[in-house]
Amino acid sequence: MRRGIAATAVVASLALAATACGGSDDDGGKASGPVAITWWDTSNATNEAPTYKALVKDFEKANPDIKVKYVNVPFDQAQNKFDTAAGASGAPDVLRAEVGWTPAFAKKSYLLPLDGTEALADQDKFQASLIKQAQFEGKTYGVPLVTDTLAFVYNKALFKKAGITKAPTTWAELKADAAKVKDKTGVDGYWGSAAGYYAEPFLMGEGTDTVDAAGKKITIASAEAKKGLTAWQGLFDGKGLHKADVTADAYAHIQDAFVNGKAASTIQGPWEITNFYKGSAFKDRTNLGIATVPAGSTGKAGAPTGGHNLSVYAGSDKAHQSASLKFVQWMTSAKTQEQIALKNSTLPTRADAYTAKVTADPGIAGYQKVLTAAQPRPELPEYSSLWTPMDQELPKIATGKESLDAGLTGLETSFAKLVPDFSK
């Protein structure tokens, strides 16, 4: 959830789709041999993909009548590639889709409704809000595979050295704590991101969001949003607060500083748990502090719900869809989700996958506790696309090149083009 979607050349997309699609056989899926389906996995090729490749082999052993062609597609290219491929009737049979993509693809009729199918046989085992997030106009188009949200992560040792005994619960407390860390340890107490996704907790802490989907209204320039983003802006300037990094490598810079003890805290998601552990600051995993993001003036904290669903391509023939449904059910089972969590340190989407082995990982256990503050995304196909103009506008505000008022006015204008039927 938190990364922008890169533009992808149409020719390259079609080429990949042509080689990957398993549902366009001329025989209508009646071949005498095993049914071959294609799965586009969008997980990190280094940290996560090896686990999924191994699971594919396990599935094939358990289901000799099905073969799975595994294709790892870079996350920042996958949305455009699938959109192009599906529009040309040549998409993969199964897609690991970021939750924000599901309503957009469902609106275009690219995805197969899964209600009443084998894929959703265990629907009541999944967190209800995650199933809701996989729905569009009353139908379910994805099965939750992994979930995530943003949390306040901190270096317990540095906080302790600064005399801080607990994580901050408000943005004002965070600002004060950052100054204490700087005074006592010499390192920055907090380094925040200027990217749009990471501004969401500041909006949600004021009881608002970029838009009010139900009311069909753009709210990014509302009084509540302005209050939240004023707090966000204030965390780039002051003692112990790192100035905004708006370079192309900003994400990597923040991560490197945090995992190596050069910054005492940041806001981050569980997709980085394995990378946290690779840093010098968290060789002792128990040094990783994970807490709910600080609250705004409402007194209630909020963070966006992210994660990935497995969806089935509606353009495949019945034989390929049947095989795909069986694959999706197997991949999202409690047993498989437990294996994924143990190998990749990602968060399961069903309670029965949070076994004692899984929660023995302090990172998973910590993020599981903050999931209660996660807010489902609205059923709005354009919702995720709103972060793109934010990624362009917020860095200007964070660095002082543009005033907050001017930036919010600009965002209103940009949003109006993406959701033209919404009022301001």
C-alpha cells in the first residue's frame, strides 16, 4: 500500500501477459494433462518471493492435476501491467493485488466474484474488515493473503537512554520525546516521511481523510485535514526532528538510519520487519519497539489498512478458474499463512494463523496489537490514486517551498480531476 505506481510501457506489458497467461488455451481448458495456471506474485523478490516459490511447489505436490507458473512482477509495475493485460484479455489467472487495486479492477470486470466459491470457503475465519475491503458493490473479489498497517516504531535502548519509558501517544509528545533523545544520545529522535501514504495517520487522527467517499466530498482541504497536516509539517523542524528528505532515495535513507541506530523512531509498516532485524540496532529483536501511531486532537489514533489479496482473473476459462480457486484457497489457508508469517514476518489475515510460533516473533506480535487502530479503505476505485498527487505536493510543503494552504488548494484541484463527481 504505500508505494506509487510506476508507468509501464504497453508493449512490455503485453509481452509479459502473453507469456504469462494460462487461461487462453484454445481447447477451453479440456486438455488431458494437468491444468496450468499462471500466478503473478508482487512480493519483494529478495525477502519474500523465495517463500512463495517454495509454497507453489508444495501446492503442486498436493495437487498433481494443477501446475502453477510462478511469475514475480515488481510491485510498482504490477498494477499497470495487469490493467493492460486484462484489457487485452491476456492476464494471469491469479494476481497478488494490493488491496487498493481490488475495487478498481472489479469495476472494470477484470476479476471473478468469489462469493460462494471454494476460495472463500473459510470466509468467517478472516478478519471481517479485510473481507469488506476486498468487496465492490456487494461482491467479494479477493481473499486476504497478508495485511498491514502503519505503526510508530522506535529504538527501545535509545528511548531508555533518554529517560523515556513509553511510546508517545500524541504528536506533541513525539515532538518532546525527539528533543529528549537528541539531548541525551546525540541522534535524531524522529525521522518522518514526506510521502502521501505516511500522512494518513495525521488525517485519521483528526477524524478525516483525503475524501469522504460516502458523502462524495473532497476533504483534503477541510479544517480537520489542515489541522492534521499542520502537525505533520511540524515534525520536520525542531530539535531531534530530521528535516524532510525529498530525494528519490528518501525511503531507503530513513530505513537505513532507523535500523542502524541513527534515528530513534519513525512510522513504518510490517513489510519492513525482516529488514529491521538486519540492522545493527535490532540484532537483539526485543529492542524493536512497536506502538500505535500517536493520536490527533480527537484523542483517537488511526492508520490505513494495507495488504494484499489473491484475486482470480474473470477472463480465464472454467477449468483454469476452478484450478485458480483451489490454489487461492490453499494459499490463504491457516497452515499456509502460518508458514508465510514464519518465513517472511508478514501479518496473517485470519486469527487461526496467529499461532504461538508466529507470535513468538516480536515484530509480528507488536504489529498484531496495533491492528485495532487500522481503518479499512473506502470502497472507492480511485482512492489509492489520490496518493500520487500527494506524493507530488507534500514534499513541497514539507521543505517550505510551498505553503500548506497553497498545497492543499492544489491537492483539491488535482483530486477533482480524479473524482470529478465529488464536491469540494
